[in-house]
Amino acid sequence: MQRAEEIIIRPIVTEKAEDAKANQNKYVFQVAVKANKLDVRKAIERYFHVKVAKVAVANVGGKPKRMGMFQGTQSDWKKAVVTLKPGQKIEMLERV
């Protein structure tokens, strides 16, 4: 089992993620590619001291990019949408 700091890479702050946070009590994070739902649940509960109701994960493919005549792709990454139990919220991310 990895540490919580190794599993949770960063929160995703977009309009869609902020809307989900405000209306559905869902938080979106970029997580380690090898992490599964159980790892994410334990890391969120341990790091933020909240109770998690549900976790959904999705693998996001890297986009193709060009730099002049050179072509490549961005790295693939994993996204986790965490639903908290009613009455719970992550205070650290409310100020963002």
C-alpha cells in the first residue's frame, strides 16, 4: 500500500468539477495510474479525515502534441471522482 501522498497527485479544478462539488458533493482528483478504487478511498479518508460514499475512476489518454516538426503525446493519467457521504466536505478544497 502506498502512502496517501503518493496516491493523490492533485485536485482537478475546472468548471465542471466545481459544479459537481457544489451540487453533488463530488470531488475530482488526479491519482496514481496504478491506484485502484480501494486505494483511492483509503487515501482520501486518511488524508482529509472524511467518509467516502463512492469512488469512480477513469483512465484518461494523453493528447497528441507537436513541437515544430517533432510529434509526441502527453502522458496518460487516471482521474478519480470521489463522492462523500452527506454532511461531509473537504475544508481544504472549499477555499479554492
